Amino acid sequence: MGLGSVSDGLAAVPPMGWNSWNRFQSRINERLLKETAEAMVSSGMARVGYEYVVIDDCWQTRRRKDGNLRIRRDIFPGGMRALADYVHSLGLKLGIYTCAGRWTCQRYAGSYKKAERDAELFAEWNIDFVKVDWCFSQRPFVLEDLDAPAAYAQWRDAVVRTGRPMVLSICEWGKTKPWEWATTVGHMWRTTGDIRDNWKSAMKILDANAVLWPHAGPGHWNDPDMLEVGNGGMTEEEYRSHFSLWAIMAAPLMAGNDLRTMSDPVRRILTAPEVIAVDQDTLGVQGRRIVRSGDREVWCKPLSDTGTWAVLLFNRGDRAQEIAVSWSDMGLDDIEFFVRDLWLQEDLGNFYEGYAAFIPRHGVELIRVRQKI
């Protein structure tokens, strides 16, 4: 990996894992992280691709000591290196959080002008994933407003110099259009403000991220924020749609629920293998919306298997309705295609000209279509 790029082989497909913030916020500790890592394995999540266990804000003290970030030993008594060793022993990877500004968003010690020192510290701890936030990065909290491209480039260079492979997650909420400059800086970048556990928030973020499809690809991904699946603010149908839409957008899939106590329906959503395969497809194309007619939408994503596409029929409306896609909507000839339902994991057969289904309110049907040879 050179100092001018992030072409290091990391994040060839969108990163998958879990982050502590959406469910636990400041209520984190060493036991929670260990039990979450264990649950990621026992639930089958690790088997289908989840690998990063990411500690978000509030792990550090309010002030540095001797210029260094310090761990809150009251909640992480064993230290980060020991925690990383434990997570690695399970076949997983450990991620950590900091902020480019003077403080983190919760006013713990930030990494302002300390990218080099902090990257070295994270490497010493055997960290695998670094999320860098953007709070308190502007005046009057700093002497002069930080420039996002320059600040994150410093982080990129600092990570490179450690010699340790660490995914760099840029989190400036899309304020400076990182999709225009971050391809050679980070492996993923937030495109929106923070998600909330409700349908309105998920739809707002969806629309903001949808138009950015040309900027994503292997090693550099649009990040519409972490998943809310299982946190209780949406219906099971809405969570299935949320997960499907993030998958067709080739978004990082970072669960944000309590993995230790999740229900079977939530586990089935988060571990749906053929839906995850759409997100993790090695062609690395972010799917795009090709039809929008009122509350009815059709999304399409080409897959690495030649002549194959993922197609999402999405009902944003408050009543069930039929949604149809014609092969011509996808720019294809009206020939025969073989269709498979990816949630049901069932073959549906051959279809000429197009396909239609009755979709419940706020629901989806995700299919794979393959040109019949």
C-alpha cells in the first residue's frame, strides 16, 4: 500500500461486522465485547462473513496522559491488546474508534493532530479497523478549521507507516462529499448523518446514498451507516427491507443490535446467505434504482457471474401492491431469464419479458435473474 492510495487488498468487498454504538452507546465494557464476539461465532454470523467487532465511542478517558490516549480501565481492565488477542482467537478482528477533532462526539479525548501517535498505538494493540469521526474539528474547538481531505489523508499515511493492515473508516457524515476525494484515502466513508431506528430515517439515508452509486467499488465503499436490524424501532418486514437495500447498495454490513439476545427472526435476517452474497459480490458494483413510480421502486445490481443480476422490488407505500420489472428496464432484451427468490432461497422458474410480485407495505422481494443460455 503506497502513501497515495489504499490499494492494499483490504475491503475488496464491503466490510461486515458489528459496532457497539447503535444499541449500547456509552454502555460498553470488556465483557460485552467478548460476549458479542462469542455470539458472532455461535449465531452463525461469522460463518456468513461478519468479522469485525468494533468498539465505538467512550472507551477512552477524558484526557490524554503524557500525550497518549488512555483506556478506561474501569470498563476495560484487561486492556486492548488482550481484548484483541481474545477476539483474534475466535477468528475475528477488532475495531476501534477515535475522532479527528479535539474530543470525540461524547467529549472523550480525541486525536487532534495526533494521527501518527494514535495509529502507532492502535497497531501496538493489534487493531484491525479504525473509525475516525469528525466532531469538534472546527473552530472554536480547534485553532483553525480542519480540512477533511487533508486530515483523513494524514490518518491514511499514519496507518500505512505502522505496517499493520487496518481498514480506515471515514466518518465526516458526507459533509465534504468524501465520495469525490476519499477513494485514495479510506476504505469506506459515511455518506449521511447518523441513522436512527425508524423507517423515516432509513428512507432518508437510502435516498441520499442511492445517487452515489458511481463512486463505490472494491476497496472504497459508500457507507450509509450501520444497521438497525433488531433494535426494536421497525417491524420485521421493515428490517428485512433495510437489510436488503443495504445489500443491493453494496454497503458495509455492520450490525448494531445485541447479538447475545437477538431473536431467531432477527438472526435469520442478519445471516441470510443469498442476500449477503449480493452485498459481497466481487464485481463490487453498487446497485441503483432503475424505476421509481410513486411508492413502487425497482433496483438492479449486476453480479460477477456473467449474465446475472440482483433485482429488488421495493414497496415504500403503506399498502400492499404489485410491483413489476421488465427486462427492458434493465437495458436487456426481452428474452428468457431464470429467477430465484433470495430470501426464500427458492427457484421460481423461467420468465419472459419481466417479472412481477405482490409486495407488502414497506416490503421487498429480492431476486436473482440469470440469462438463460
